[in-house]
Amino acid sequence: MATGSNIPLDVPESQPADNNKLSTGSSELNGRQLSRTSSISLIKGSITSTSAVHELLECPVCTNSMYPPIHQCPNGHTLCSNCKLRVHNHCPTCRHELGNIRCLALEKVAESLELPCRYQDSGCSEIFPYYAKLKHELLCRFRPYNCPYAGAECLVTGDIPTLVAHLKNDHKVDMHDGCTFNHRYVKSNPHEVENATWMLTVFNCFGQHFCLHFEAFLLAMSPVYMAFLRFMGEDDEAKNFSYSLEVGGNVRKLIWQGVPRSIRDGHKKVRDSHDGLIIHRNMALFFSGGNRQELKLRVTGRIWKEQ
Ligand SMILES: [Zn+2]
Ligand SMILES: [Zn+2]
Ligand SMILES: [Zn+2]
Ligand SMILES: [Zn+2]
């Protein structure tokens, strides 16, 4: 906000750091009689940030910006809550016993300071006061995604291109171009559902990536297989697509039509909501034909874009 603004209350970034006077008078608010010594201007309740304010809010110990709770010693030296835990109750500046004193005035300044979203480098251009920023960041569409791989808990996060490369290189996931699929799932000992089999295939179509999950698990004590699709992107974009899955054999078939779920929804969450094609094991073995000793499922499907 400080740069490129036409608001006459703005004070140049070069303002000396020792003039930390807050200008709160109503005369400043109407923009006519601003004292040029003030380094902070209050405009409709938000503070135009300057380097002086940032310096004021810099923790003297760790040099990070301080946010509530901000602590101070009886002599007025401030420090951030992280550092307070580390200094054994003694002010790092004057060695006085610290006690439990908050610096509410500085907390108010920190709260009203407008800050860029932490995912600015990923493309978010939003600016918020402190608490609104924290709230926004939990839901920011530029926040990194978790790895969609369902196996061992993978802690890798990133944007979609990063995760696509990660799935391919680190999880050795099959990658397919196109919007139709025809997959065979074969398992020789289908009675061991406890060792849950799962498979992930990634499809690249419509310039987007989709994860096709296939797995076995126990649903209310009875073994089932489930196939579902997740969209590598946000939920509002996922809704632009539909998909169908078909599985069958022995002149019978099951058809599922659904909407891919965003990978923002965890793999387990989608599975446990049963939002996909569910095949009970008896049915699956029936589709497989033979002597029920081997699982042989052929799942076909298609992804399309809704108009
Ligand atoms: Zn600190
Ligand atoms: Zn002190
Ligand atoms: Zn953001
Ligand atoms: Zn991973």
C-alpha cells in the first residue's frame, strides 16, 4: 500500500526510524494537517506500513516481526512470544525479570498492519491485516497441495507441476495422456484385503491432471474395492468435470458417474465418503470369473468437461 498510493497521508519509506510517533488525531484523518514527522498514518483504521513500523515490530532477539502476544519487561523492552519462551524469564536487553506483561499498544499496531499473503511468491496478490491474513492463508488457493499419493504418509507438498513430477519420479506412478482409460487390476490372493492394495494412475487431459485411485479396504467388516477420481486443483475447478467408471464381467456391469474431488480433500476423506465406484468382493470375484481364487477386474472410464 505504501508504494504507488496517491493518498496524501503517505510518508516516504526513507523516513528516519527514530520518529516512531503515531498520528491518530482527527486532523490527520482528514488529510489536511499531517505532521511530516509521523511515520504511521491511520487511514480508515488500517495503518500504512513503513520501514519504521516494521523496525518497531522487529523482535530484538530473533529479528522476526512480532505479532500478538507481544511481551515486554517492566522497563518496556519488547520481545516476541517465541523468544519469551527461550530467555528463562529475563529480559535479554536489561536482564530484569520478565514477568508476564503484554504490550497491548504494539499488539494493536501489529494487528492493523497490512501484510501480503504468505503465498505471495506462488501468485497470491492479496493483502490483509494480521488476523485476516492468518484466516485467509488457511484457505488461500495458492497454498501448497499435499502429495495425493495414498500409500505411506508422504509429507511432500507443492504446486501441481511439482507434485506431478514428484508422483512420477519418486512414487513411480503411471502417467497417461488422454481422457479415457481401460485398466486391469489383477490380484492373486484377493482374500487378503487387510494388506490393502491400492493403485494410483495419473491422467493428463484438458490441460489438467487427474488421479485415478483403486483400492481395497474393509467397509463395515466386509471387503470392498473402490475406484474414484481426484482432480489436481481447486474444488471449484473440479466441478467443471465429470467422470464415469464401468466394471463388469459375466454379462453384468456396474456403472458409476461422478464429479472428481479436489486433492484438497484427503484421500481417506473421499474414500470414507464412498464417493466413487464401490465393488463388493463377492461381486468383484463374480466379475473376475474363474474359480474365485484370482481378482481380475477391468475398469474402463472417461473424463469429460461439463459445458
Ligand atoms: Zn523473537
Ligand atoms: Zn528489559
Ligand atoms: Zn493468499
Ligand atoms: Zn509423495
